[in-house]
Amino acid sequence: MLLFKKKFMDAIRSGEKTQTIRLWKVCRMKTGQRSYIPGAGYIRVLSVQPVQLAELTDDDARPDGFASADALRQELASLYRDQMAEGHQAYRIRFELFGPAEQAATRAERQAAKAARQTR
């Protein structure tokens, strides 16, 4: 599951925001993985790459919903101050939101799996 601030939800749902930068001690996502964003739905992780925050460009920032790399770095500093101080690695996660049919099929699959676990 990936959590986002409410201010990013419209951009995620519209397909405008297609990546996120996360600071982790250990990478928690992998390419091809299916994940869930509460308020938006299921996503497919297209790629996961370690990045250096100082090397991000404005072109890197736009798919994340920011006009500039400086604005992205400021947001990351406000969200991850402790992790930055502890030297955690930054990862760029590119994703695509499932379409309506794939959302419905994934929900049905998850509900069936949950029901099967409960009957064991």
C-alpha cells in the first residue's frame, strides 16, 4: 500500500501524477508489483529506481506533480526530515493506475481471496 496526502489524489486519479519519491532504509516495492492507494485504487508499479535527490531535474519532478526539482525536494524535506538525517535511500517509484475494469476485477479477486482465507 502506498499512502499519499489528499492534495495529490486528484492528480493520481487523473493520471497526471505517475510517480512518487520515497525514502526507505530498504526498498519496499518492486517492478511489476500490484499495490493499492487508498482514495485512488489499485496501481501497477512500472519501475523502482534508487535516485540521488540532489541530481533530480525539473523533468524528474513533473511526473511527481511538481513544477520544479526544488519544489519536490522541499516537499520531501518536510515529509522525510528524519529519514534524510538518517541517510535513507531515495527511490523513484513509477506507477500506473488500473482502469475501471481492472480495478473491479482486482477488487473481486481480493474479496474472493479474503473469503477463502476466512473459511479455512
